[in-house]
Amino acid sequence: MTGAALYLGAITCVLVGETWLRFSLHKAQRSCTVSSLTPQSTPVSRNHLSAQGLTATALLCLLSGLWATPDSAAPLFIALLPFGLRISLSRLTRAHIKRSAAVHSLQTLRHPKLKRARIALYFSEPRLATPYQVTMWLKPLLSLKEPFVILLKERKHLQHFPKSDLYEVLIITDLPEKTAFLPTSVEVLFYVNNSMTNLPVVAANPNVTHVQLLHGDSDKPPSYNPMSAIYDRLFVAGEMAIDRYARHGVIIPREKFTIVGRPQLPRTKNAASTSKACKTVVYMTTWTGMFDDSNFCSLAQAQKIVEQTLTSAEPLEVIFKPHPLSLKAPDWPDLKDQLLKSTNVMSKGSTFRIATTEEDVFDLYERADLLISDVSSTLIDFLATGKPYIVTNPNAYSETDLTSFPSVAGGYLTSRDASNLPDLMATSFTTDPRAQNRKALRDYALGDHDSPAGAAFQNACRQLLDDRGEKSPDNSRKHTRPCEPEFNL
């Protein structure tokens, strides 16, 4: 191989490497965005990067041109020298960018706009494609008319928050784990899940009131997680949630609980419509969870359940909405294809579609005449509508086995293979003998259903802010406690 060929090859390698380095550094700079409140100081400008690249290339050309001979491999080795130096400089630059981002985050926390915020919300969940656990609480928080701050551990979630004059979203990825990163004005810090990253946040901020909201109330283990004891207050939907902790041996003082209902739920005046020519059945599955005791997911039976609904004698609009984390499962694409093929067996006049990730579950509750769901927070939320629901049963529980899952008592339990689904649908649409069960469960599970939507949550938040400084405000005397209803299953 001639020296000229080696020379051209070396030049090509360096230019390709230079392009990759510049892309990598530009990406690192873009990832430094922590907020729109203050301009991001650019540790290495675009012009600086270009100058570095041009300098390296010029040095390469000079040395290679001087040393090149027809049969010499020297240009190849000479080319590697400035390129190696370039890689070393790039690593130093990336480290500087990361340090700069942490400094910028701390500077942003001192911005005058944040000094008005008395409320903050911390969120971390890298597995989710969208931060729905937070966005479901945006409207209730905005209704307070109080400035607040949302603190995100994962930068990818930033794009899902619209701009608002009442809140600011900050990225805290680059801050050390035990940093007390809250703006000094914050008095109350909300959480919406039991992420393990919550623990150091609670420990690093002892002077604020830590409040767990969760992202739904259900009879599954996450709704009585012993980790809940670390928070100063627990905002729960109703007495059912409080009793659930005690039923499962998780002892938390009663004064830590505040009943706020589910402020996201619309107030439905009428139950299922009987005048619609084509009724709507919404089928929602839960996540498989990380442990067997929290796996109530019927995704493995989804195709059969969908086919059972689509072959109903009367025409139905069937909408399937899987849990967001199910969309990341390796077998989801195949299952999706199978579900779409179910339309080949549907009766005349029926329709089927898979809901998009952007569709609001609360809008689907309003649309549904009948819900089919796994044991999950969906059942308890749906109680607010007064409409019937069917509970899937992939683990083949008997109704006696499910006495520790009160939400099941308001619905109709399928067999493991869902072969009795058509009969349960017919019962739900006609006699619906469990309508009174659902009414009693609604009173027990949703403590705010008789008040305007969000009123209980607003009052609880304002009371919390007003009572800052009191060790444990006692709200139990302000609430008349309904007893757990008894049902003959």
C-alpha cells in the first residue's frame, strides 16, 4: 500500500472520528438543559469545538505531508497522535460539561421566580415513556393557584410538561444524590410513587413536609407499601386506603392520613346510558409488576377477552388500553398484531381499536358503559361513575380468596379462561345486581365523591400550608368515617 493511500485513509479516519466527537460533545451540551429560567452557560462553544477540530486536522495534514513517503506508513501513525490528543481533550470537556450542569442547577434553584414556590413535586421513573404519574396531578395542583416546582430525575420526561406561569420544571440528574436541592421557599414536597430514589430526597430535606400522593389507589401491594411510613403525610382517596394498610399489617398512625378523594375524577351524574345504539366496552390491563404477589395482569388472556367481547350478539365499541409499561414488553408487538386480527371474528356493527398512550383514562371512564379490568386502581377510580365493571381473573382466584380485595365486590369476576365473560356482560347490561355494592364501595373508597371535584384536595393542601410548623395536624375530627361495607358474594 502506498504512502498516499495510507495518508488518505488516515485523513478519512480522523474526519469520521472528528464528526463523532463533535456530535457527542454537542449532545452532552444539549443534555445540560435544566430549566428555561436562566441561560445555560456553555462550557465549550460550537466555535470552540470547530476550532479544536480544524486545529487537529491542520496539524495532521502538516505532519503527514512533511513525513509522507511513497512506501511509508508514517502518516497513519502520525494521524493517530493528534486524534488521540483530541479524544483526551473531549473527555475532559465532557467532564466539565457535567460539572457545569450541576452548578447551573444550583444557580437555577436561586432564581427569583422560584422564591415564590411553597410546593414542589419530586419524580423519578426511568422505565416510563411518559410521566403520566405526575401529569395526572397537574390539574389538581394548578387549581391551588400556588406557584410550584416539579423536580425530575430523568431528563427525557421534560418534554411532556407544557409551559405555565404557575410552575417550573427542573432537571436534577446532575446533582449529587444527597444534595438538599429544594428552593429555600419550599415547605411541602409531594411524591407520586414509591421510587427508591425518594429515600435520599426525604433524608436530605428534613425541614419540609413530605407528602405521598401515589398515582392511584388499588388493592394491590403498592398501595400498602411499608415504605409509606417514611412520609410525614399520606393523601389517600378514602377510608378503604387507610384500612388497607392496617389489614396488611402496615402500622401507620391515623393522624398521618388525609382523605382527599381522587380529584382527577369528573363528577358523573348518570350511570351507563341505556339509549346508545352501540354501547362502549373499555378493557384496561394493569402492569405485571416486579413480584408475583402484585401480578394481576391479564395481558396473556387479552386476545381471548377481546374476541369474547367482539362476538357479542349486540354491536359494541370495544377499546383496549394496556398499561404503559406493557408497551415495552418484548412480546407486545406480536400481541398487538393478534389483537388487531380479532376484528376478523367480530359481530356486525362492532368496532375495535387500541387506545393511544396519549388518551386520558379519565375520558375513557366517561365514554365506557362497561369496564373490563384487572385488579388495579382502575376499578376504584371507575366506582365514581356508578357504571358496572367486570374483573379479570388470570390467577384463578375464587371470590372468597379475594375478600382482601374489596374493590372486586362491586364487579363481576371472570373465570380464569374468561369463558363466562359473555354471561357477565349480559348481566351487567341488564339486571346488574351489584349496583348497590358499588354505591357502598364508592362511599368507602372515594371520600370526596359528594363534594365538588378537587375540593377536598385543595382544602387539604391549604390546611397543610397553613399548619406548617405543627407537628401532626389532626384532621380526623373533620371527617365522618364510613364503615367498611359487608357484602354477600
